[in-house]
Amino acid sequence: SWLYSSPSSLSFRSHTCGELRSDDAGKKVTLCGWVQYLRYTLKATLCNLTPESVIKVTGTVRNRPVGQENKMPTGEIEVLAENVEVFNVCQKLPFEIKDFVKKSESLRMQYRYLDLRSSQMQKNLRLRSQLVMKMREYLCNVHGFVDVETPTLFKRTPGGAKEFVVPSREPGLFYSLPQSPQQFKQLLMVAGVDRYFQIARCYRDEGSKPDRQPEFTQVDIEMSFVDQAGIMSLVEGLLQYSWPAERGPLKAPFQTLTYEEAMRDYGVDKPDTRFNMKLIDLSQIFLSTEIEFLQSALGQPGGSVRAVCVPSGAKLFTGKDLEELKQIAKTQFGQCPLLGHLRLQCAKLLESHGVVVRDPSAFHFLWVVDFPLFLPKEDDPEELESAHHPFTAPVPEDTRLLYTDPHKVRGQHYDLVLNGCEIGGGSIRIHKASEQFYVLKNVLKEDPGLLSHLLEALDSGAPPHGGIALGEGGPILLLYILCHIPASGTLRHLIL
Amino acid sequence: SWLYSSPSSLSFRSHTCGELRSDDAGKKVTLCGWVQYLRYTLKATLCNLTPESVIKVTGTVRNRPVGQENKMPTGEIEVLAENVEVFNVCQKLPFEIKDFVKKSESLRMQYRYLDLRSSQMQKNLRLRSQLVMKMREYLCNVHGFVDVETPTLFKRTPGGAKEFVVPSREPGLFYSLPQSPQQFKQLLMVAGVDRYFQIARCYRDEGSKPDRQPEFTQVDIEMSFVDQAGIMSLVEGLLQYSWPAERGPLKAPFQTLTYEEAMRDYGVDKPDTRFNMKLIDLSQIFLSTEIEFLQSALGQPGGSVRAVCVPSGAKLFTGKDLEELKQIAKTQFGQCPLLGHLRLQCAKLLESHGVVVRDPSAFHFLWVVDFPLFLPKEDDPEELESAHHPFTAPVPEDTRLLYTDPHKVRGQHYDLVLNGCEIGGGSIRIHKASEQFYVLKNVLKEDPGLLSHLLEALDSGAPPHGGIALGEGGPILLLYILCHIPASGTLRHLIL
């Protein structure tokens, strides 16, 4: 009896409402559920019954009269009720629980318990639960990971500007809700846990944005004695294993682009690779141009002239389309992902004219690697800051550059991108205290004292380690895409 | 390759350090780990190597020379190192990572990452992870439960005096960290989720006590169309399924006592049933006593004279022992669980004289049911308050007493007790808005407006439902007992 799922075990019902088929004809059954429609006979017998009331029906399954079958999976049968018990009569509802009834988002939020009763939301909740369960099976049972819960009432991390605080009973002393278990998981590696994972609740106080939430969940992974390729294989296997069967198998390994390639070909570090339309370098053609702003661009170090070639663009794009593209170019000129943005906008415009550019049922997973480890600070380009976080290890062959040309160092950081969305990111971490100290003090000009507990831990026998977080809404984002929630819907629709 | 756990998959190592046996002799292997002891030859070759340094050794497995085998599982073999790579040299440690080295609790807490490196703590972390994973398999895969994450940044619940608050960006507005997902899970039942569970983080701001923590985790379960017996069977199955194999199978169903029986026989609502020594009613014998305080006790309504019969007590108990018992009786006189406390104290005293009273390897699970639904308020015994919480449904045959004699109503509440510790509690909930309204307004004299959202939800088609929380440290407490942590150790030892 341990071996299979029995959704009616231990319940008042003998079967679920969607389970019975014509093979069950003749069986005495008990069903529980919500009234969807009231046929005339039921109305007459139970005169105060309303839709969405909760009832128990005991009766016998029989085939529907010939000609009265319908196309539903249960459409060949009906249950001849012998007894009906009314558990609860539903009072007037703010909206009907029918998938075709459109409700405003604020009404759905206010009556979340009614919104979740819709078939789409029921599917989403179940899909998420199953996806996460499969991920756990893969990590625990296939690869021997240990699920460790880390504290959420913690002390403030240096520079944790977006952290919520929680007043303690000691006046003037506060807990802080961590943005991620980053420090905990590194300490767990020092503790010899070897393979850690956690479906971790994280907190970020950055106000309300449609795709951000104050609390979110990430699949948090860390492993010892592993390199970048090992973590990438692990994640590919994780997604293959937990991928819903009805979506077909996932192919691995995923495509990998270096940061340089991504920027060169797509103008952005999280390209949507479902369509081509790569950037084309026209610098050679314009080498002797007299057009002034092109001359000036080519004159700058690393300057180039690039184009997006839009198939049938000349035929399809209207004057209004071209004006829109020009406006984007003007307002975002000089900002890094402008060309990436223009490429996406061209795709959208083509789609608005009926061309299929991006297959909405395709899943293009992509790794982006070899990011710069440090970037010039926006407000002081002479100084460097971490491109991701100060714990990322340099690419081995670049380690010596740390001490001479830190701006040239590439980090062992990897981003996982799906259809143009970043759904995860991680790195191999620095495991030597001396290297971590040097990065903090000499490259980032930060006070290493603020991270003395981490430095001390690295000096206590830290193994080489690295990890990843499918997060900042990662698994939710994945679900978001799996469920084909309209782009206007906020992520809030998917969690409670 | 999906089918079994491979703790060395994707890793620098080919095997774990404890995995090799004499069958592996001749194999070329790569091992990674922490230096435990330094033999003379290693010391000479790697002169700066210290214990707890992290190394990678490549070499060949061979049988140890005859006579040099030891009793460890790996004691028949050794690895002839061909290459040693030092990943990290360990600096001076605050204490040695050897199980036999005693450390103070505060030092263990300060250097948690070193404390967790001990074999006992490694076992605890892994046991907890496996126990929780088995629980998930049972709930998701065997019984079709849906794992739903509920928010932790929520609004304050009425009467939530022990809730942490989290300031929001809106001046004067605060989030609250919930003490349990009680309201969420009831709303999920109204939402038609049918079977919900969550390994839920909960928060309670009640200062520091050795067995309480500001944040803790509970196995949180709620089910629709179920009765008390159904939830109790579910939990028995859950524990049987997830029970570690090496502890032998658990027998179910567990023993059940009513609250009345527990109080009568053990003097407490969470009795340790590993030993007998039940309370004996001597009221009949003292009916015509002239001892004044006994007369007075028997004169009160429901008054009785009860005794604990301690086998060999007369022989073993010293004058000091008896004095200690008298002191407890004096200081706790008139408090409800005094007799229960005295019974436990007698067991402890017998054990201090070498008598085996409680088998430390035995697990006596016990249900306590039929609690009173309401209790007289301590500060105003004419008024009633909920024995547990206001959402508990009355025992069906007592429902009509709600409106006439509420103090006589028993609730459909059940506590799970293990060896004298409460490790879980739950109830069948009120699912009719009118009944919930009556309890709040007329019995508890509370403002139903504070729970209007719940009342409105119950009126929107709430199914009959109930649940349980193995919590307030429940699964941790279970682990606590499984791991035989000395009673002086705080629960903190078991989580990160």
C-alpha cells in the first residue's frame, strides 16, 4: 500500500470526481466536492443548494443514456445518487469560479482562496509541488545531497542594503532576513557537509515590482570537490530529471556561450536563443565613412558599428515601427544592452505582423560563462567592484592576473538562461583565505574585518567548492514559463 | 544512472574515504578529504601539512601488511599514494575535531562549522535530511499531498503577542512573521487544495529558553473530507514510513488515551507510558479520615486523594529523596500536573538508585484525545478561553452543548506524545461560518470582525477539514530523541 498514490485514502470519499469511467459502472461510490452546475432535479430536491456548495454524494455509477454522453473524460458515465449530504452551503461569491469568467487581478488577490479553486491555479500548484519533489529526489536520492535548513533570523551582512530587519527583544539590536543562504552554504562546505541543498526562502526589500517579491524561493545548491563543469552537469541532470514528462525530454548538455560571445552576437548577457537575428559587425564597411557619429564610435577603443538584420523587415516594418526603434536607440544610447534590446524589439515587431519568430513552446536553455570578475564602478570607473559577489573564484589561468591586471580577470561564474530570462546563477568560490583577503582588501578596497568570520573559516580547512542558486524567483520563473501565464500577470499569481 | 545515489558523482574524487574494502585492492583511486592523523612519512614529504588540512590523494588500493589490519570498516586496506595535492592548509584551530575532545557549548556555537565536522553532527544532519525526505515521499507520492509554500511576511494575527514584526517601507506599517501557517492552510482547504503539507518555518518571539528557539520548523498537514481517525492513521503511517530502518519497525495503531484517562492515570496530559506506576485513587480509603487537608480535598467538587505506588521505593528512597518529593509537592500544590510531575520525579529517583524504569531505546507513541474545548480563564474563571485555538471543532455528540454548557464540550483535538514529550497536535476544524461566529462571539466573547476574512472564506464553500502540526520543534524533538542527545544539550545543537 506504500507504493502508489491514492488521492482518496483516509477520506470520506471512495473516488475523486474525475476518476470514474464506464468500467466502473455498477460500483457503489461516495464522492465529495463542490457543486458546479445544478440540474433541475437536484434543485427541486435540495432547494437551498447553490453553486460551490460542498456536498457528499453516495450512489451507483451507471452509463449515461445513449446520446447523452459528453466529451469529458468522465462523459460516458453518471452517478445515480442515493444519498446527498450537504457539508456547507456556499453564500454569495464575489465572482464565479469558472475559468471563462475574467476577474481583475486585485479581486483575485483579495479572494485568493477562490482564485486558487480555478482549474488553472490548481494545475499550477500541483505542477510546482511535483517539480520541486522531483528535484529533491534527484538531489537526495540520486546524488546524495543533504537537505539542510539554514537560519533566517541572522545578523546583517556587510552591504546588505536590501535586507529586511527584525527588531529583537534587546533594545537597539536587530535580526536581519538574509537575501540568500550564500554565507551559510559556504560555511557548510567548511563543515564537511560535502553536498548541500535547500529549497530556501529568501528576502529582499526592494519595493514592489511586478516580477519581484519581498520573499521568494530558490533552489540553493553547494558542493565540495567540484569544478564548474561538474555543477553545470548537475543542473542539466536536475532539470532533465524533474522536467514534466508531457513536455518531452530535455536535451543536454545545454548550449554554452562566453560572456564575450553573448555580447558580440546578441548584445546582452542573457540572450533569447530561440531565434537567430544575431548582431552583424559592419565596422569594416564603415572604416572610411564620413558619417560623423559612426566615425566617432569607431574611433573609441573597442568601438564598433553593429547591425541587426531583420528578415522581411523592409517589407513589413511600418514608419511607426521604425520610429519606435529609433526612439529606443536614442533614449538608451550608450547603455550596454541597447543592441540586445533592439534585437528583441525587432522580434516583437515582426511577431506583431504575424511572423513566427519565437516558438512559445520551445525551451532554449543556455549557459553563459567567463564573465569578467570585476567591473568598473559606475560612479568611479577607476575603482573595481565585483560583477557578482566577492566570493567568486577567478578562472584558473587568470589567477595570476589578479595581482597585476584585475580588470582582465574572468570569474568562474555561470548563468543559466532560458528563453532570454536569467533563471539561475552560481560560481566556484574562492577557498583560500589569503586569496579572499587579497580580493577584499586590495582589489575591492573593502574592510576584510567585516568578513573575518568567513576568512577564519576558510583558514580552518575549507575544501574547494562551488554552487548555484536557481533563484531570484528561478523555479517560479521556470514554472511561469511552463504554465504560459500571460506576460501581464505578475509572479504573485503562482504562489500563495 | 538515475537509479541510485552516487556520493562521488561529478566530483574530483572517485570514491569516498569510507567506501573502499579489500575487494577494491588493485584499483587506482582518487580520494579527497581532511587530514585526520599524520604518519611519519607524510610529515616528512609534506612538511607544512597540518591536521584538518584538505588534500586530494591519487593512488592504488592495496591490502595492509599482515598484522597491520585494524577494526575499522576500511581496516583491511590502505592506499599507496602516487600523488598528493594540497587544496588548503589548515591553520590553528580553537579545538580539535575529535569526538572524544570535549568542548564547551559556547565554543561549539561560535565555531559551528567545526562542530558540524564531528561524526555525530554529520550523522545528525544526514538523519534529519533523510527523515524529512521520507516524510515528503509518503505525503506526496503515497497519499497525493501537495507541497504549498505559504508566505512568511504576513499581517499580524489577532492576539499574536509572540509574533516578530518586520518594518515595511510604508512608515507605521509592519509585516509579521507567523507563528504557524494555521490560517493559510485552512484557506487552502477552502481553495480546494484537498491535501496540503509543508515543512514550514515558524517564528515565535518568546525570548530564549533551552528547548525553544525564535525560529523552528514543523511538518504542517491539512486535509479535506477527513475525520479525526483519518488524520491519526495518516500520521501513524507517516512515522512508520519514515522511521529509520535501523531502529526496527514501528507498531501502529498507537495507544490512545482520553484526556480524562491521562489525567486520572498519569496526572498529566502528555504521559510517559514507557513505565507504569499509575496514580491510584485512595479516596474511598480516606472517606472517613480525620486528617484535615485530606478531608478538605475530598470535600471539594471532584476532589480526590491519589497516590503513586513506587516499587521498592520504601527500600531505596533516602530521607533526602523523600524531602525532595515533599518540596515539589509543597511548591506546586494546586497546580494541575503536580501528580504527573511527582510520578516522573519518582522514576528519576529510582533510576538514580540504579533501577531501570524507562528504557532509553524504547519509543512509546501515544495519542491523547477528547480534550476540553474550552478552559476557564486563569484570571477570570467565569469566562472561557480556547484550550488550544478557536478553530477546533467540537466532538460531534457534544455540538449541541456549545449552546447550553460550553464548558462541558470536548474538542476534536488530538495530541501526539512520545515518551512524555508532546511532539505534535492538531484538530478537526470548524467548517461552518455560523458555528465559528458563535464560538468567537458568544463563547469566547471576542470580536468576530478580527477574523472576518476567515468567516467569509468559510461561507464560500469550505469543506470539512482537519490537520496536524508535528511541530513546535516536533520533528527536531523526534530527532533529538533518535540521536540520544544528552538532556543538557539544547535543541540548537541539532540545527544549523
